Amino acid sequence: MSFSAFVHSAVVKLKGRDIDDDAVPKEAYRVNTAGLGPRLRDVFVRTYDLGFIGFGGPPVHFQIWHRRFVDGLGKAPWIDEQTYRELFAISQALPGPGSTKMLFNIAQIRAGIIPATFVFLLWSLPGALAMFGLSLGVQRISAFLPDPVYALLSGLNASTVGLIALAAVQLARKAITDKLTRILVVFGACAGLCYNALWYFPVLIVVAGIVTVLWDCWVRGWVKKIKDKRSGPVTHSAEPQVESGFAGRHSEASEAGASGALRRAAIAQGHTSDTSIHESPGAPPQPSPHSIAGHGIPVKIGLLIIALFFVLLTALMLLRGLLPAPPLLLALFNNMFLAGTIIFGGGPVVIPLLREYVVEPGWVSPRDFLLGLAIIQALPGPNFNFAVYLGALAAFNRGNAAAVASGLGERASAGTSFVGAVLAFVGIFLPGLWISVGFQSVWRALRKRQEVVSILRGVNAAAVGFVFTAVYRLWEIGYLTKELSTGTSLGREPWWVVISTLTFTAVEWFGVPPPVAILTGGVAGVGWWGAVGRQ
């Protein structure tokens, strides 16, 4: 019996009846509108293990969400392919942790806000507690880690790169529906490689959305009219015509062949569902045919939620500017709240920003920052749990500094660290989830409009391109040694390339579970150190 089946049976026995009772919808894409208890049990059974298996960062998380909530893995799917694409696009277009927001939104659609908050805690707390434990022990760690630990972390990073590369390929298969989305995926990947700033990723997302809405709603029709005028009277043909100004029959055949190849690849991987969207290259995107009504928030209340968020943000910024020396815990929460508000693009952007917010003021040493950064890459769950580690260290270090300055000696305790960790946790996650809840009401009201579907199609394609960027970013800092604790390119040692390649092929072709592949990469890294690295 698998661990998942064991936990499921234990819950059933504790409850005294089958958890899949009449209160839980068995049909695909049905919203659970039962009482709070059945809804909490429903989401628990489907999400309890995510905080322990979610290795690899957001790109891999998105693939886990697809397999679990769209494919269903033998259970009733919660959302269809089009809804998944829309939520993916929205999670990238709004600030905060992308994969966490998407999981929260999927659970909210299924069971409401309270169960969605419960799912968020199941997802984030295991990694957060691990990072808090690391913060308690980091002061007792020497300046450098043992060599086998660096090899372990490098192996974990190498296998993570392979897993992210696979996630990028699989997401691209779903995002590419025509030549325009193919161009936008390449655009997002190339543009993300060339530059990195807080404002940059939102601009790329906006550009992609504008391009697709212009093409779908206006330019496509103009191109078709021009093509029709040039081709003369329409003649009947056995082959369907493609509404595109870029393709003749030869490209139609190759496009159909490419689409067929992608469908065959998806079938081979088991990533198909009854509602998979197979758009022809010339067809405009269509809204989802399935209703998600049941736990929606009225648009007026959603707009009020967003307005209240900006009121709180303004108040915190005023305190930040008016208080010459704010208390540490207030300053810590303020910095994390601001970081969670202005971060677009996830990990590549959050790391330098957090460094500026906690290392520059002297709250956390550069060594401790880099150590936590290396560890968070190897842990399951959201990468934003890094803030828990930083908040605990900041509260501990400043508490000790204040006690020493007062002549009391080092008095900071685990309780002080815990307060700092909680404030950092709430501060970094709250903005993204708060805005997401408010914006979901607007999205529900507008998602059937053709313009909105087109915009989200472009945002989705560009965001998939960012995943390819994440492969490069981690590749360039994945190899850790005593001398290069900030990380250098995995390409400097061929063994890390081997681990990345084997991880990609093992998960893609042989169905190895991603957590097993990640941990195997770490073991392979230690094996490399034993055979080669220590010589």
C-alpha cells in the first residue's frame, strides 16, 4: 500500500465512513458546495502531501498541479485545461509566489476561501518549519560547510535543473497552440535571459497580452481579408483552410503534423483529459465551457478587498517614511510585505531584493544569507519560505545586539526568532494571496469575454518562456564549493551535466517520481565527492 493510500484509509477509519461520500462531488469539474467539514476533508485528501513532495521550485510545482487537478491521477479533475491556463497566466501577472497563488486559487474554486487557506498551510508549513529549524542551528555552524554537504547541494541543484527543464518543455507543449504563442514562448525565454529587474517581467507580460489581443480580435481578420483578396474567389477543397497570413498548404501540413506529434507525446505521458483544448492554428481561443460558480466573490466585494490592500500598503509606506528608527519587528514586517507586493517573476527577482532588505541593514550576515539560499533550493514547498529563515535570524541577531548594548549579554531566544519568522511568513505571502482573492472576482466576471481569453493566452505563453529562463538562472549558480559558496555554473563539472540529463530522461521517459529523482541527484553528488571531489 502506498503512503497516500495509507493516509486516505486512516482518514476514512477516523471518520467512520468513506470520505468519498455523497457530500463530495464525483463528477469532473464540479465545485464542492457541501458543508465546511466535508470540504476540508476533500481538499486534505488531495493536497496533504504537496508540502513534502514539491521539490524543484515553481516550474515543477505547476506541473504537479496539472497532473493532480487537471489530469486527476485516477480521481475526478477539479478544473479543465482552459481554466488551468487562465489561472497560470493570472498567477504570473500578479505579484507574489506564483505556484502558491495558483494552488490557493484552484482550492478556492473547488471549496472556498477557508479550505483554500487550509491548503496553503498544508503546502507551505513543512518547508517553513524546516527553514525555521535551520535558523536555530545556523549560529552554531562554522563559516564553511563540510565538503560532502556542498557536493550534496550541488547534486540536488543539478537534478533540479533537469526537472525544471522538463517542466518547461511540458508547459510549452500545452501553451503553444499556434505560431503566435510559439513566438511568445521564445520571446519570454530570450527576453528573460537578457535582463532582470523588478519592473521588467510585468512589462514583458503586458506586451505579450497586448500582442495576442490585437492579433485575435483585429489583425487576424485583416490578414484574412487581405489573403482572400489576393487569392481570388474561394474554391472548395478537400483540405481545411487555415486562417493565417503566414502559412500555405505546406505549412498547414507541417503544423498539423506538429500538433499531432504533440498530442501523441501528451498521450504517451498520460497528460490528456476529456476537455483538453486542441485549437487549430487559425482558430480564436475559446472560453472554458465549465462553470466555476459556487464560491465566487461579488465583483464589488473583490474591488473593495483590493482597495483595502492598497490602504494598508499606503499606511505601511507612511510608517516606513515617517519613523526615523522603527522597531525591528515592524521594519521586518514592512520590508517583507513590500517585497511580497512588488515581486513579479518569482525566485530570480526575490533573492536580490531580500538580500537588499535584510543583509544591507545588517540584520543577517552575507554568509548566513548564502547558506539559507543554498538550502531552500533543496527543500520542497514554496521558495518564499526563505523569508521565514531570514526573519528568524534578523529577530535573533538584533535581539542579541540590543541586549549586549544594554549590558545584559546575549538574551535572544528561540521565542524571539519564532516571532520574527511568523512576521516574515505573513508579510511575504499575504500580499500575493490578498490581491489574488480580490482579483479572482474580476476574473470570474470577465473570463468569458473574448478579449480576456486572448490576453490570458499571451500572458500564459510569455510566462512559460520565463520557465526556460529559470533553467539558465539555476544552472549558472548551481555548483557550490567552499571557495565558490555563492555558486557557479554547473557546466564546470561534467558530472553535474550528467545528473541533469539523467533526471530529465528518468522522469520524462521512465516515469520516475520527481522527489525520487531530486534525492537521487543529491546522492549522486555525494558519490561524486567520494570518488573524485575529495582528491
